Amino acid sequence: MAKYCKNNRVLEASAKLLESSTFELNEENDQATAVFMTREIAKNAGFNLADEVMVATAVSELATNILRYASCGRIRVIVIQNGDGRTGIEIGAEDKGKGIRDLKLAMQDNYSTAESLGLGLPSVERIMDEFEIESEIGQGTRIRARRWL
Ligand SMILES: Nc1ncnc2c1ncn2[C@@H]1O[C@H](COP(=O)(O)OP(=O)(O)O)[C@@H](O)[C@H]1O
Ligand SMILES: [Mg+2]
């Protein structure tokens, strides 16, 4: 299982889970629901409008990838709290699709196997404070990313 982490940092294990919502993704409507609900969750967690939109954009990109490259999967949106009492949103995206051959390449701007923009994954990495992606050919892909308030 290959793994790539933003700033070479794995996610801290200690974050406390406050609230969790899971969105199954099988068709485009499910993506719209996940994006809409993420905005609500982020707003309720205290994110301002701009940050709420950023987190929802990350979910939108990850949902697009799941539907496009793996056909189906799920996204979990979790409200978390770290040891200092700081609130954050954690996005977990996972699928059992074909996986990604070269993670370093996939994380580069403008790399796409679908002849699209190739900016989805790099945008999610930039939007989120913490980001990790694991993938294995034939097994699937798993992403976890956090943005702190
Ligand atoms: N969930 C996934 N399963 C398999 N391959 C993926 C997945 N997500 C991304 N990829 C691969 O990584 C590449 C880059 O993704 P992304 O940055 O979102 O750009 P784009 O979707 O425009 O190609 C995709 O072209 C695809 O090859
Ligand atoms: Mg994409």
C-alpha cells in the first residue's frame, strides 16, 4: 500500500470524534448531497462561509474522483477536536476501485489520466491543513484530510 502525506506528516491519532456523517456515493445525486451536507456540518462546527465552501469543495473533488475512477465509494465527514480543544473537520474518502499507480504523480498539478484538469487532488491537499492518501492497485484508495478552525 503506497502512501503520500502532506508535509511528510501522518495524521495525528489523538483527535477526538465529536460527530460523524457517512455519505455513500453511487451516483451524481449522492455527490450533491455530500457537498450540501458538508457545508451544513462545517457551518455548525463554526467555520465561516469562505472556509465552509473550501471544505465542501474538497469533498466535491474527492466525490468526483470516486464516481469517475472507482464508480462508487463513501465519504465520511467528521467533526473532531484536538488536545488543545481546537475544532476541525476531517474528511475520509474511500473506495475499492482500481487504485492509483503513482501517488506522487497523481498529487502533481495538471496530472490526469482522464484528460481533465488534474487539479482535484492537489487542490484538496492545499485546502486541507493535513492530508494523507493511500492507494493500492486493484485494491482501492483511501484519503484522510483535516482542516482546523
Ligand atoms: N479514487 C481514485 N481512484 C483511482 N484513481 C484516482 C482516484 N482519484 C484520483 N485518481 C487518479 O489521480 C489522477 C489525478 O486526480 P485529480 O487531481 O483529481 O485530477 P483529475 O480528476 O482532473 O484527473 C486522476 O486522473 C486519476 O488517474
Ligand atoms: Mg479529480
